[in-house]
Amino acid sequence: MNIRETYEAREAEWLSPRACLSARSRGRERPLEPCAIRTAFQRDRDRIIHCKAFRRLKFKTQVFLAPEGDHYRTRLTHTLEVAQVARTMARALRLNEDLTEAIAVGHDLGHTPFGHIGERSLDELMADGFRHNEQSLRVVERLENGGEGLNLTWEVRDGIRNHSGADFPATLEGECVRRADRIAYLNHDLDDALRGGVLRQFDIPADFLRVLGATHGERINTMITDVVENSMDQPHLCMSEEVQSAMDALRAFMFEKVYRNSWRAAEEHRCDHVVRGLWEYYMNHPAEMPEEYMLIAYSEGMERGVADYISGMTDRYAIHQYEQLFIPKGYAN
């Protein structure tokens, strides 16, 4: 056996009957000669990590817009934290860690500049709406690799598409990422809010601290451990009622005090203004977009091409393009 086949044999021997085995993947849209070293899911992870959209995540907002501090999360560090949390749960449940990681590193590739602010703007502008999970799938299926996509396995694409939204992933590995996404963002956004002075430690309700833990690490450990302990023999991942209730209450608290609080209003308005300005300009001047997006606009519709272009921008590139298009410059000889 070659190295890949050895890995596949180990998966069949060690992983839970509920796990998705690499050798039993539903495959790719275009047949691909198997790698002698990597399993199908390991290969998908590598393809995502080496793609352009993954590199752009380091300059896309998580919660704090273009933060000057070195320790605030970006969309890239969020993605890495999701991958860590998801792999920890997958390992404990004897699920396929490679599939879990591949879904995790790809789940936010379609996120807009300025985080959910940009997503909301595009959702309002597009007739059919805009959702970042669907755009993440479009990135790996259509936009990357010169329009060829990354040709990922069905299981990875399903996990990316269903990491959020009404539909759930078909695999437990996908469920790990869906759970890990919420665990990661609630905890690191709380950590960033405390660092940024938006919240103070005594603002956090004592009931959360009692159930989930007093520190960032304790809260993450509580949530992960609770998922693992309550999901060992269940058809889907779940939490205990106590921890799930505390986590839901923490989410509601974060929406009230951080995500929708007045401290963000002015910046949200500015970000929305940038996105809408770029949208209107490129809808009227599609030939000024890069050729790949111009071709999408003419083949799939103007909204589609413009949305693909804007959603792929980093925060700083969107601001730069806006300045180039709309901000007057002094005359110089």
C-alpha cells in the first residue's frame, strides 16, 4: 500500500462508525487521479489553504473594523480558531479530523469586506439576496483557480455550504464546524470586546460565568467538553440543556451589547456607504472590473459579477478603491 492507502486503512480501523471515511467520499465534480500521499480530504484542505481567497482573510474584518491593535481577531484568525475547536471535537468523537479541518478552513472564504456589515449591504442590494455561506461555496466551485474552482469533494462543499443557515451538514464533521464556528466567535468576540473597552469584566452576567467559566479558556473548554460528552452516542451533535441555555443567553447578550450596540453605528454607516458606492459604480461601469468579473457579469448577470468582485475585496482594498473612485486628489506637476 502507498501512504494514502495506509491512512485510509487506519481511518477504517480507528474512526467511529459515524465518521466519514476518506475512501468513501462521494467524490468530486471532475475526476482526479488520487494522490499517493494524501487522502482526498487532506488534499482539499491543502487546496483551500493555498488559494487566494484564503490569503485575503487576514485583511477582512471579524468584529472590530480595521483594528490598530495587534491582538484583535481577523477573519483569518477566526478561521484558524474554528479549525482548532472543530478538530478537538472531531478527535474526541473519533470523527475524520481531515474532513473537519478542510471544511473549517474553507467555511468563510466568501465573507465580504467589513464582516457582516458588508454581507448585510450586499444582501439588501442583490435581488436574490447574499449569504456568505453560499458565497463561500461559490468561491471554491466557481471563482478560484481562474474560474475552474478547486474541485473539492462533495463532503467538504456540503460542510462549507451548511456551516450556517437553515440547512444542516450531511456529516458529523460538518456539524463539528457548525458548532465550532459559534463557540469560537462568541468567545473571541467577547475577548476582543473586553480588550477594546466595549465591555468590562463586571458587565458579563454572573450566570454566564457560573456555568461557562470565568476566563476565555475556561469558557471554550466548557463548551467543547459539553458537546463531546453529550454527543457520544447521538445521531447529531448536541449540548446539555444548561450549557446550551447559557450559550444562547451569551449570544443574545453579545448581540445587544456588542454586535448591535451604538458604538458601531457610525462605522457601520461608513462601511455600508463604501459598499453601496462601489456597487453603484461597478453596476454602471462593469468594464472597469478585472476581466474575470467582467466576464461573469456578462455571462451570469451584472449583479452576480459585481457581487463576486466586491465580496472578494479585503477591507483595505475596498476603502482604497472607494478613495480612487470618489475622493478628489490635489493637482501635482
